[in-house]
Amino acid sequence: MQYAPTGNEGSGQPKQILVATDFSSSAANAFEYALELAKVLRQDVCVLHAVGSLEGVNNNTYNALYIEDYQNSKREALKAWVDKFTERFAGVTVTTRVDVGSVSGSIVKYAEEQPVALIVMGASGSTGISGLFGSNTSSVVIKTTTPVLIVPPESTFSAQPVITLASDYDSRLSASDVEGLNELIQAVGSGKLQVLNVVEKSDPAALSAGEEALKKVITGAELVFNYLTDTDPTSGILNFIESSQTDILCVVKHHHNVIYRIFTRSTVNRVLNRSIKAVLVLHE
């Protein structure tokens, strides 16, 4: 894996964790996970709720008033929903936002316009990666360049999570993702990052070069390298996380087969919650 140099690309505004909600139990669980994470990262949280497009509604005075009332009712409902969870997190600044449009479009647009460091979304064990918002979880993963944390149902945040980075040593992570990974490792205080490399045939020189490249950019943490030989990298990763503790599995977006296989129904039932608590999708 190749890595871009780290650097602060922010606008000077406090970094945010963006959580999307449809008021479901999966959304509530993801929100609580995000609040725990925000507390250790010392970041703000924005909770976004998207309502369907109002295109096609006649723009007369009556309908305009109806639309305004409808949006206001959603804002009040969102605030009331958020207030139920924030009493235990008095030190975390939480804002709310109601957008008109698709869920995935609203999430991606907000993340592009605001200093969002992480998007947190829930996933449902019964529907796989479609998860909390139908196809919107996968749509956000595909469209955004912001890291996406997918939280399985009933998953809880570990005080010192074991973080595993699945790496082929060929991908190039963005500078912001490298910076975010460093911040996460340092904030949770685990002091370690597990690195998993699954290859069909071992190349000692390439593995050594990959290790050195990673050591240059992941600072302040002990790197524990794990190597597996498997003709199917995805199977190798799943076998590793099933047999070894991993609270947060980090994968690169272009390895979409890994992400989708992790969130198939059979894998969710076998692995998620038992072996890993969340999947962090990073970008090149």
C-alpha cells in the first residue's frame, strides 16, 4: 500500500462526525456509537434527516405553508429524537439538519460542503449492506471521498478498540484518511494497529517495502503485521476477523468485494457483532 503524506486539509472549523437517521433502532445505535467516538476524538456531531423531494407539489400559498409546516415538524421530531441520547454526552456539541432530497445525495453534499471527518451509518443484519437506508449505505460509500463507518446492529463502541487495516500494500490512501486513521488510533489509546495482508503468493521484498511505507505514515502506534496466504483475499480477511479480535476493520473502497461479502446476510450472522463492531471504509 502506498500512502500520501499527512497534512491538515481542514478549513479551520471544528471537524464533524455526520450521522444520518431515519429514527429507526439501527440509526439510534449508530448515533450512540458516533457520540462515543466523538467524545474521544473531541469532534462535533451533526445528525441529518432527509425527507423525500417535494418536486411536483404545486407552488401555491396553501402548499407552501403545508411544506413549511411539514419541514418544521420534521425538525422538531429530529431535535426531540437527538435529545433522548445526548444527556450522557454533555461535552459533545450536536447539531441537527433536515434536508429535502435523497438520503445519499444529502449525505454526500453535506460532507462536501462541511468539515466532515467521518460519516457514520447503520447496517441491518437482515438486509446486508443495504442496511439502514436500503441501498443508500452502499451509494454513499461509492460516491463520497469521506471515510464511512458502517455500524452493525447492536454494536457498541469499545473503550480501546482493536483496529485492523486490511492492506494489499498497492493502494494509495488519501492524506486525509491517513490523518484520520492516526487521530483515531491515538485518541482511543490502544497504541496498536493490526495490519492484515492476504496474498496468493508471498513476495518478501514487496512485503518489507509495504511495511516500511506504512511505518512512515502511521505514527505513535505499534504496527502488528499479520500475513495469510489465500487464493481469495476476501476469504482470508473473513477467516482472520472470525478467529482474531477486531473491533474496527478498515478496508479500502476499491476492494468492494470485501465490503459486500462482509455485509451479506450469512456473513453478518456469522461475523458481525461477534468478531467486529464496525467497518471503516477508506478511500484512495
